[in-house]
Amino acid sequence: MAQRNGALSRPPLAAAPRTRYHSRMDTPDSRAVFRTEGVTKVYGTGAVEVHALRGVDLLLYEAELVVLLGASGSGKSTLLNILGGLDTATAGRVFFRDHDLSRASDKKLTEFRRDHVGFVFQFYNLVPSLTARENVALVTEIARRPMRPEEALERVGLGHRLDHFPAELSGGEQQRVAIARAIAKRPDVLLCDEPTGALDSATGITVLEALVEVNRDLGTTTALITHNAEIRKIAHRVIYVADGRISHQEVNETRIEPSQVVW
Ligand code: ADP
Ligand code: MG
């Protein structure tokens, strides 16, 4: 199947990197990168209260690529932001390995983000006056054990565009610079919120290819938010979010290459 179009020289994507995925979400597992217990998030107060998350129990494992799928407003971004230390839960616990993020100070959360998390958002947030290489170097200059900006850009297929400015790059290329920037510090986790949301399908595929390759080659635990159901097929595991809860999840026994995603 993976070779159908003859474009692939690699073997098909492996299934889950571990064989021990739990169908139950509430099994404590010391090998989990993230573990949440009963996470809720309420925005606002009184009459304008919004219950964005209504009790989320989640495990994310080392080296897996998870797709979070759900309708707009279901709570996906809120959940990702809480995992990444950009936001805090109203109640419940969030663990990154042995660290209890739900009890962490702002300073600790800042350190956690800096040392462990790469973010990719729908909009690329590149500095327009800096080249691709310089945009990535902004991060590598302050990271503890970064890869060279050139290596990060090569990993996302932009080794030939190092000295181009964002305005000289397509949307897909700009997003891949943003991915290079996110991975250059070798984060433990890569959190991606609708990274293809602003892209047409052809360029979106190049972005998904970059994410899949980073996950495969570096083993970076990756969580990818989308509302495009077809994209779930590239993941090891799919977590369905509905109305502030995880409604169900499934493990993909076989995965497809991003080039086979139809949307
Ligand atoms: P998704 O990413 O799945 O589209 P969000 O997590 O962004 O969903 O939002 C979940 C719910 O929380 C929505 O009803 C949204 O309007 C609300 N919400 C998100 N952020 C805020 C905020 N800062 N203040 C108030 N309500 C918010
Ligand atoms: Mg969102």
C-alpha cells in the first residue's frame, strides 16, 4: 500500500514505537512523558464561565506521534497549552515525567518550556527581517544542547533555503522553518496546534512529512492538533476530543505516509 505510487523509497512507517499502549487512559505509567489526571479548565467566572476542559486523563508516551482530533471549540488548544506550560489547569494534575507542572511556579514553567518543549502554531511567527537560518539561530543561541541551525533546517528539507527571508518562502516553507526552530533545541516534546491549518493540501503534506521525519529520526514525542480527520492516519495513536473531554482513542495498527493523506 505504502509503495502504491512508487514515490517512496523507505519502508512503510512502523506502527506504534511501543507495543504496550493502553486502551485504558488511567493506568499510571512511569514511562509516560505526560500524564494528566482530571484536568479541568474554566475560563471566566459567573455567567460567562466557559468549561473548556471537563476532566481529561491522558498519557503520552516516549517517541509516539499522537493526533488530537476534535471539532473547533472542543478544547484541543487548551489541553495542548496546559501540557506545554503556556497555561495552567483550573483543577487536576499535570505531570511531565516526574515533575508536577500543576504545582510549578511561573519560573519553573518557563524553564520547563525552554528546556523541554517545542511549539508549532498555525501561524509561523517568524521574524521577517531575519533569514531562515537566523530565525532558527535565535533559539539555538539560548538552548542548552542545540543542533546547528543548518542541521535543523536540513531536517525539514530546507538546507537549500538557509539565507532566504520569510517573505521569500512559501507558507509551507515558512512553517517548516518554524518546525526547524522548534526542534533545534532538541525538545523532549513537540506540540503542534493546527500546523497545516493555514496551508493548502500540497504544502500541508510537506509540513506533515517534516513532522513525521522528526518523530521517526529524533524520537521526539509529538502531539499534533487537527480538525482534519484524514490526518489522523499518520499517527501512532489518535485521541478524540469532544466537549472538553477525551471521548475515545484508537491505535493505528498501520499508518500512512503524509503523501497519502487526502484532504
Ligand atoms: P479548540 O482548540 O478545540 O478549537 P479551545 O481549546 O481553543 O478549542 O477552546 C475551548 C473552549 O474554550 C471554547 O469554547 C473557547 O471559546 C474557550 N476559550 C478558549 N480560550 C479562552 C479564553 N482565553 N477565554 C475564554 N474562553 C476561552
Ligand atoms: Mg484550537
